Amino acid sequence: LRNTYASMSESLVANFWPLASLDVDDRIKAAEEIILELEKDKKAESIQYALKRLVFGLGSSRKAAREGFATGLTQLLAKFPAIENKAIFDLMEAKLHPTGSAKAQEERD
């Protein structure tokens, strides 16, 4: 992500941090701004970058981050339906790892 970060617009990148805000309105606004930036840019690499950041954020331990990143991911998938489910699941499998805090049944599932 760091190498790709340099080529992304500052306004796109700046909106990922507020996705973890404790204020629900800030999270929604940040998700909307990310989508607006992607719609203006329309570059596949920007959409791929956003997808990776949003999936990675689902595993954050920061308060409210999971809700914000899930909101952003939901909006991204709604606006760009060409994103394949397999790509999302592959990213999730690669980036998200359960921790020892999960109950035994959850780990088996």
C-alpha cells in the first residue's frame, strides 16, 4: 500500500482516517467523500487501492473503525459493481486474521 500511496490523490487518502471516527456522521461523510473521489478519478488503480485499504481497515482494533471501514466498503461495492466477489474474499483472506480472542466455535466456523 505504501508504494501506491504516493500516486493517490491527497483528498482520497485523507478520507481514510476519519472512517475510524467515533462520530457516526464523520464516518459516513468520509465514506461518501472516498466514493466521490473515486468517481472523479475513475482509475482502476485508485479503486483497487481503496478496496485494499477498506478491507484492511475491517481488521482494525481502533474503536468504531470496523463500522467506518465496513460502511466505506459497502458504498464502494454499491457504486462499482464490477468488483468481483472473489477479489474481495481473496483480500479478506490475505489481510484479516482471527486473533486468540475468538471463541473456539467461532474459530472452527
